[in-house]
Amino acid sequence: QVQLVESGGGLVQPGGSLTLSCAASGRSILSINTMGWYRQAPGKQREVVASITKGGRTNYGDSAKGRFTIVRDIAKNTVYLQMSSLEPEDSAVYYCNADWGAPGNAWGQGTQVNVSS
């Protein structure tokens, strides 16, 4: 079983930056096929923001390309989402996900990001 704990959310002004953390326990992130960041705004479906495979390949949702970066610290068993040029439309609850092969899948509790002046 994998437990995920997100942190780093908060209030930031438009144009600002924020880094979210997802600390994993119970399994090395190198053994997890894909670690991903998702977000869900009120009234909207959950959408993928970014992901990274155990091999280090990254992928980004359209809203994140050019502004967000997903990185990992293997020693800390943690995945980060570095966000810059934030816009009010980025306001959402951000969730971390781990997928190590069906039925292995886990979600964190989410961290709120608010982009507002």
C-alpha cells in the first residue's frame, strides 16, 4: 500500500510561483509506474496536470505546458510540482496520484491552491 501526503498549497498572487510536494511512503517511487499531479476546480472534472514515470519520462497537460515542471527527489521519495506564472484559472485542489499497476492506485488528500490578488 502507498500513502501520499501533499503539501505546499496556499494563496498566491497572479504571476506568482508555488511548489507542491507529494511525499510517498510504503513503496519507493522508483517502483511506481507513474506519479502524477491532478487538479479539480469547483464544478469541473479532475484533470491531469503532470506526470512522471519511474523511468523519469514526464508528461504535461495542456494547461501546464511551459509553466509547470514535475520533478522528483528519489532520496526523499517525493515528487514536486513547480508552478510558475500562475493564473486565477489554476485555482483548484491539487491531488497527487500513484499508479503501480492495477489494482495498485492511490490518491493523496489534496492541497488547495488559490491564485488571487
